[in-house]
Amino acid sequence: MFVDRYDRLLWAVFILLLIAIATTTAYSLQGSAYVTQHNDRNLARKMIERARLDYLADLYAPVTAALESGDYSHALLALGEVQRSFPDEAYGQVLKGVILSKMGAIDAALESLAAGIKRDGNYIDRNGSLSYRETVAALVVNQLPLYAARVANDAGDTIALTSKRHLHYLQSRLAGGCE
Amino acid sequence: MSLLRYLLIAGLLVVISLPLSGCEQAGERQKMKIGYMNCNSEAETRARFLPLTAYLSHYTGIDFEAVPVDTHEFAERYAQGEFALTHSNSLLYVQLKFDHELQLLAAEKRGNFGSRSAGTIIARKGSGIEKLTDLKGKRMVFGPMMAPTGYLAQYDLMLRSGIDPERDLAYYAIPSGSFKHEKLVYGVYFGAFDVAAAPLLDLEVMTREGKITADDFVILGQSPLVPYCTFGAAAKLVPAVVEKVRRALLELTPETTVDIAGERVKVLKSAWIDGFEALRDADYDVVRDMARRVNMPPYQEY
Amino acid sequence: MNWRDRHLWLVILAGGVFGVLGVMLSVWGNPANSGICVSCFLENSVGALGFHDNDRMQYLRPELPGFVLGATVSALIGREFVARGGGAPLPRIVAGILLMIGCAIFIGCPIKLFLRLSAGDLTALAGVAGLICGVWIGLQGLGHGVSFGQPLKERGTGWITPLFFLALLAAFFVRPGFLLFSERGSASLHAPWFLSLGAGLVLGGLAQRTRFCITGGIRDGLILGRRAPLLWGGIAFIISAFLFSILVGRFNVGWLGQPGAHLETVWNFTGMLLVGIVSALIGGCPLRQLIKSGEGDTDAGLVVIGMLIGAALVQAWGITATAAGVPSDGKIAVLTGLALTVLSMLLFRERETE
């Protein structure tokens, strides 16, 4: 690759270009514009995330307030009002699952939780904002043996089969792994 | 007899039977009636369940006819053999099961709790009525007497909370005519009554439709969840037909459509139903226990 | 120059139509001076497919499937559809990426370069110089034995790229949920779909029939001088675009305030330099690669895949220049692109002594 003058010319240009890259990189890293450009992108992402969290917290405030005070029926009605505008929103689905589980409607709770978490896994992540990981984990631990027993007793129990499938899905999400 | 003669006779029988079996299938479809419990009016019931009935006819090959039936006539007309399939509330199912061995086909899913719902006792927010013990001496409105989540569940809840509706209330009433459940919610909202026995499902639906808001009312108490509307089949019905209808109901999805007068109609949406699921008869024990405690049919004692 | 040559007039006609439709697509709704811009269309389209998150650059441009499928139909009619390929596949993908980096730094492909210039955008002059220099350097490389190999006949593979663009066209009409469409920014500006698609099909067919190519015109001009039909096609393109820009009131001569342009002359030059070298080495500008991929050339198909990747990268990594100027990452990227190009010229050179 050093056969003739053309080869040598190309190598010279190549080395010059490497020097130009190094110089431009060094210059860019020193300048505030480069840092600002990348900070802007990260900042924009953080702002969007914060706005999302604030918006959700604001939107569902009547629901979470009723849920925390143990007024589950009221929480469910308040949720119905929100869902009129956002029928399938993931956080609403998860909240509905949590409320229903508190009210003992486990089959319906599992259906809602699985639907919500399929839409957005954030709500079950260990470090996810607005995460209901512990509630869901407790539900899986407590309910899976019961549904397994129901299915073992009656293989035609389609409701138990469906709920068991939801439980296994939630169990898998809780176990983590790469998505 | 030689093998050849056997084959000739068998072939002849096949040739003769083929057109005959074709005639029977093409000419005479089985006919059957489905009794649908009226919610508000016959016209509404017919309109609601026409697509579902057409779907079942299409799926099973049986010509079904929808028969709207008032709640208080339902058991009697069923006993007279007017219809072989029933769509009723869970209390009527329990009664018909007890009296006539009605078979459970599938339970209707609607609202947040799927195939179940609950009864609530509500008061207007700010009325000073905050808990069940505040009910004493108040004016209360119930839903129709055969309504599991509009009467039975609340009556039972009050009895279990130490309140006798017959003695402890100032008085109680039951609205007449259509839209009884909405009437009692509005009755409390506009102050005609202090408290009402409202089905949770109706509160859900009215909230979702924007007719009321969650903050308009205080929920004083809520009953356990009980199965909601239920499809049943007469005991004498052929098992194959029962199974076919059950399968047809369970396979319904929100996307299932049927042709009604040249228009594609969504079956479930038209019937205000989210779907069906296969409950077990034991799931209705909670209704039976309530009926026993409240002294209602089929366990009523005089 | 044989002025009685039918092919010459066909090329001139193609150039003229490119100029007219290039201006008119802008009038019909595409962004200013971007009636035809292969790199912009690619960036928009990969954005619509969800490959980058710039919500101002997401629209599945019907012109792209139009170019490719128009070329396919034309090649089939002219019995020129031949599945062929096999020359240095990986470098061709990288070449596609480098083409998009060069275009992103200049803000536009060679077609848009001349649309900008003919609308009076003088900042494009540096790009013209860069492109001509680039093509000349590429030609020198080819003359000194740089080669990515000769394509061989293949069976069936030639349909892959046309089918891909047919699927894109189907997606445009079916609108599956994963497609994203900008509601603001330049991608929200577009001509009615039937005009975009119709123009794409016509231009694709003409470009296939005439081998119309901006860098090809420059290359032929450098080699053959005035005898090169493609050079006249390019001139016809510039003249018709210039006349139509004046006719529709979109001619605005000057350096400042030009749409989709920046004032960093060195980087305008460098961006198009990279595009010129790479185009000369792989046998055509971004549009020509689309056209060749439509007539069964899988080597060009690989360049198209590289361009799709590059289009996503320049947006996702913030490499692309804007009216505010060229970002630092863009400068590093274009220099790295040039370095890789020179290195590949060293690596893919057939030397006489070897």
C-alpha cells in the first residue's frame, strides 16, 4: 500500500484528515457549544419525563387520593371519569388493577394490570416512576398458587386459566431480563 | 349374499339418503325462543339484543327469537315453557336453577369488575351522612325488588350492619317505570331521598357518561361482588345445543359483527356488553347466601 | 456533439422535467427549495418508520417509492431489469451512510444543491465547488485502480429493493400504527400524495431511461466535456429550475435568509466533497442509487440500505446541519467520512505491480 506516488498521496491525506478530526474533536470538547448541544438533548428528555410524571400525577390525583384513603369505590368512579377521556392509558389501567385487587376482584385486577404493564413496563420497574412493583409482586406471590390449584382441579376453568396466564406474564416482567 | 350385492344395496341407500338429508337441512331449521329480562322497555330490549340473537342463530343454525320479559313475570313465563334460553340477572338465575334446574351457560361481562358487580349505598356529598350507622331515620330509595345489586345486596348489607330497613328507616320507596336505577341516583342528588341503593355498575356508567361526577356522592357501604347478568338454558335442552350456544357466547369478541337489515352491527356493543365468561354455579353461592339472609326467592319463608 | 442524437434530447427532456417538478413539488406543498431532495426524503421516511425521534422530520415521502418503482416499471418495459450485484457489499453500506452524512452537512442531496442554486441560494455555490472537486477526486481514484469490483448476474435478488419500497408505499396508504407523521416542522410540509407519487413515478422512469444523475453529469463532463449528454441534462435541469423558480415567484438571490441553508462555507464545501467522492467511486449520486436499485442492481440496493441507516443516524445523533450551522458532531462525522473514504481508496486499489 506504499507502491507509488498516488498511494503516498492518499496516506498523506489520510493522516491530515486524522489530524483534522483530532483537532476538531479537541476544539469541540473544549467549547461550550458541544456540551450545551448534548446537555440540551438530555435536558429535553428529562423535561419530557418530568412533564409526563407531573401530568399523570395531576390527571389521576383524585384517584390516587381516594386509593390512599382506602375509598376504593370512589377511586374507581374517579378513574372512570379520567378514562372517559383516556380510555386505554397505561397508568390508568395499572391504577384500575390496583384498586380492583384491593376490592377483591382479582380476575379483573389481573386483566387490567397485565394490559397496563404490556403498554408501559415503567409501572413495574424497580426504579420506575409511579411504580406499583411491590403491589403487583405481592399479588403474584399470593395468587399464583391459588390459581394453579384451581386449574389443577378443573382444567376447563377458563377464567382461572386466563388469570393464571396474566399472573405468569406479570411474574415474568417482575423477574426482569432484557426486553 | 355376495359382496357385490352388499355394495349395490349400500350404494343405493346412500344415493337415496343424500337428497333427503339435504332437504331436511335446508327446509326445517330448529326454532327456539330466548327470554331477555327487560331493563327499561320492551323496545329497548329488542333493539339491544336483536344482533346477539341474530348472531346466535347464525352460529348455531337454530332460528332464535328474542322475547322481552318483565322481571316480575320472568319466572312464571319460563315455567310455562315460553322460552328455552334465559338472559336474566343472577338472582333470577338462582331462582330458576332452584325451581327448574336451569343450566348455567355464561355470565355477562360489563364494567370494571367483569362478570361481577356490587351494590352500594350512596348519599349526597355534604349531606352529613357519612357511614352506614347514619342511615337510621333516613329516607331511602331502593331499586326493583328482584335486582341483586339494586336491592338484595344493599338490603343484606344493612342487615349485616345491624340496620333493619323495615324498622330503622323513616321510610323506603321503590321507583316505578323505566330507568329505575338512574331515578334513584337522581333522587338522592336532587334531595328527594337521603340515601339510595345504587348498583355500582350504574354509578360507573353514569360517571363515564358524565351524568354525575365521583365527587357528587359519598359511598356509605358496598356489598361483596356478585355475578351479574347470566345466560341460562332449560334443563331439557339437548346437550349439543347447550354446548353450541355456550361456545357461541364465549367466542364473542368486541369485533364480532352481524348483518342486520343490510348493516354490519357490532354484537357486543349493541347489547352494552363487554363479553361473556364461563362462571361456575358455585360462583352464585354468594347470591344464594344473600337471598337466604334477606328472605327472598327461592328461599323465602313466610 | 451530435444534436440529432435522440438520446441526448431525451436526457435534456429528463433534466427539464426534473427542474420543473423540483420547483413545482415545492409549490404544491414540499418545503421550500426541497421539491426533490433524496436525502431529506430518506431522513423523513426513516423518521416515519421510527428510526429517529426528531418529531419535525417524520413523514413517509411517496416520492421515494415513486422513484424506485418508476425505475422498475421503466426497466421492465425497456427489458433492462437485470438482477446483478456482488461487489464489496459492506463498503457499499458504509458508502450509503457516508453519502447521508455529506448531504446532512450541506442540508440536501446533489439534486437539492442545484434546486437551491437555481432558486438564488448563493450558499450552494460552495457545495457546487465541493461536489465537482469530489467527483474529480473520485475519478482520479478510479483512474488509479480503485474499484469495488464488477457486479455479477444474480437470480431473483433484484426484486428485493423494489418490493421493499412497494411495502413502504403500502404502509403509506394503510397507515399502520407504528408509523409516525410530523405535525410541525419541515416533514409536516408535503405535496398532495398523488402529486408526490405521480412525480416520483415519472421522474423514476425518466431517470432510469436516461441514466440521469447529477454526479454522473459532472463526471461525464469532466471526462467527455461538451460531448456528454448527461452534462446537457444537468444544464437543462438547472435552467428549467431557474426559469420555473422565477415564474412561480420563488427566486430570491442572495446569501442570507435562504431556506434550509447555513453560512458555513467550508462545511458546505466539505459535505458535498464527501458526496462527490463517494458518488464517483460507487457510480452515482443518491438518486441514481435509488434508480439502479429499482432496475435490479443489488449493489445499489445495499447503498440504499446504507443511506437509510445513515439518514437515521444523522438525525438520531444530531449530526445534521441546520440553518443555525453545522454541529460539532457533524464536523467530526464528515471528516471521519472523508478519512474512511481515503482509507477505502487505499484498501480497494488494484495496483499494477500487484
